[in-house]
Amino acid sequence: MDYIFPEYYKKFKCIADRCPDTCCAGWKIMIDDKSLKKYNKYKGDFGNRLANCIDWKEGSFHQYDKRCAFLDENNLCDIYSEAGKEYLCKTCRRYPRHYEEFENIRELSLSLSCPVAANIILKEKELPELITEKREMPLEEYEYFDFLLYTKLLQLREMYFDVLSNKSYALNYKMAFLLATAHDIQTRINKNEIFEIDNLIEKYSGDDFYRKSNIVFSKYCDNYDMGMKARRDVFDNLFLLEVLNDEWTPFLRQCRDNLYSDSADTYIGEKKAFKADYLPNEQEYLNLLHYFVYVYMCGAVYDDDLYTKIRFAIVNVLNIMEIDNAVWKISNRSFDFEMQNKIVYRYSREVEHSDINLKHMEELILNGKEYSYERLLNAILMI
Ligand code: SF4
């Protein structure tokens, strides 16, 4: 079995009671069957507590005031301290490590929703290399796994990472490139012309393609009215999602009021001022784009929908950019890494840590006109 992970993956260490926002509150923690059996057999006073604080029907820990029933007042886990590390359920043992499963391959990542993981991901000075480790495991055979498509997606992802690393391309060009090429390749996937992907990758890799696509993209540049409307419409859909933290919606509303109440000229002026003020942001946004592409893109092997995965990655980064800009305005034009870190892990918790929200986002992207090719190019290339 191959285990693939970004080079920063092994840097993670939980800081437990020093964590600014524990992961054991705000969402329901589901328990795997093996752990449920262990909890069921546990004897004594703590066994009674386990019996009472688990929703056995649903297979989850009870919550008090949105906090896990086993989280103590110092934000430490009572299961860990009373029963031992080996009694943690799979979710708690793994988090924030995330696994995507493919035939004989596991792709590992750190979830952005953990403040420490977000810190590691955002702080990367260069985009991380992907490491492959071989582990002795019985071979798997998935009944309907399209290995050819998966291989092409891997090639394509490698090309995307090369483009994201290219220092001579601007960030907005890189996003537009991902969007345009995913749009193009999707038509081949729909026609089952998977072999064509090789030719397309070759075409996209030449400098000539860069020159020609720049000409096409230039018609979307500096269109402030359309750009602002496109970003606002995408941002507004965040209000349609299930809310995990009660403070999230008032925070989003405050951001929206600060961003979109003035004219497009004022809006763009604020964007330029923020960009000039918060210089390191470009690498952070690239790291985020890399994260979303890495985690989600190859899932297209299961639904043949590459274009939605790439749009999801781009839209998340655009939304985070918008929130950053709003927070900078709200904070009297000041912004630092700590603020960025908090925005990113809170955003990820809301969007990525609810299966309902992931599904809803996917449907919105698939069906909403605000995610059309033209609209997204307007949103990306406006500045
Ligand atoms: S959010 Fe991350 S750092 Fe904080 S307690 Fe959870 S795993 Fe540890």
C-alpha cells in the first residue's frame, strides 16, 4: 500500500489544553464500532460514565453546551486521562489527520480546521513536496475503481502543483488556469476520452499556452463591477450552509456589510490597499489552494467531476480572501498571521467539517449560475 502525504504532515503535534479552540467542541464526534465495543465492556465508575455519556443508537459522544461530555474544564480528555490513549476512538486518535482512500493508496493530509495544522500549512515557505511511503498491507481490489482516470488525475495534479509553484505567474492567473483547464478536461471526461488528457497536459505545459490564455483572460481583468458582484454572490452562498458555531453567521454578516456596502471602485481600492498592507498573503493563499486541490481533486475518480472539485478549491480561497479583507477593514486596517490563522481554521470547520455542508456546496457549485465559468473568471481576474 502507498501512503502519500505532504512533507509537513509529520510536523503536527496536538497542543491539547494550550489549544486556542479545542476540536472536542462544536461538532458531534462519531465513534467507530471497535471503540464502541471497548467502551461497552469497560467496568467500574468510568464504565458507568461511558455508558451514560454515549448516544449508543447514533454512536456518538453526548455533548453539554456543545462540548464533548468527556472534555474537562481544562480542555483535556477524560477518556485519555482515565482509560488511556488506547481508548480514544478512531476519530479522536486521527484528528486532524485526514485520509482519502483509493485502491491500494491512502492520501493523508492535516485538516485545516485544527489551529495547529492551519498554522503549519499557512506557514510553508514553498509548496510542499508529496512524499510516498510503502507499507506492507494486503492488496485491495475495489470493484469499480477507474485506475486509468486516477492515474490521469495524479498527472494533472502534478501539473497543477508545478503551475502553482511557478514564480513567474501571478496568483490570479494560476487560479484562472486551474479553472480553465479543469473546464476543458471535464468535457473529455464526460465523453470518456480519458486518453486525451495526456495531450491536453502537454498542450497546457507549453509557454505558448500561457501567452494565449493570458490574452483570453485579459478581457476579464479590471472589470470591477462584474468582479465584485461575482465575489459577493459566491460569498452570499455561505449563508445557506448549516452553521456549526453560533458566532459564525454574525461574523459573516459583519464581513459582508463591510465588504459590499460601497461602490465597486471603493471595494477595489480597499482590496489594493489590503494587498499592499499584508504582503505575505500570496504564499498563504497558494498554500491554501494547494491544500484544497490536494485533498479534494482526486475524489473525482469516484464521480467523474473534476471541474466541481477545482471550483470548490478556488471558491474556498476566494471566500477566505474576502473574509481577510473584511477583517482588515473591521480592525482599522490591521491584519496579522494570527488573524489569518483563526479565519482559516474557523472557515474550514464550517465548510469542511459538515458532510451536509460539503454536499450542499457541491450542489451549489454544480447548479448555481454564480459558479459558471464566466462568473468565476470575473471573480478571479478582477484584481
Ligand atoms: S484542534 Fe488540533 S491542537 Fe487543538 S486540541 Fe484538537 S487536535 Fe489538538
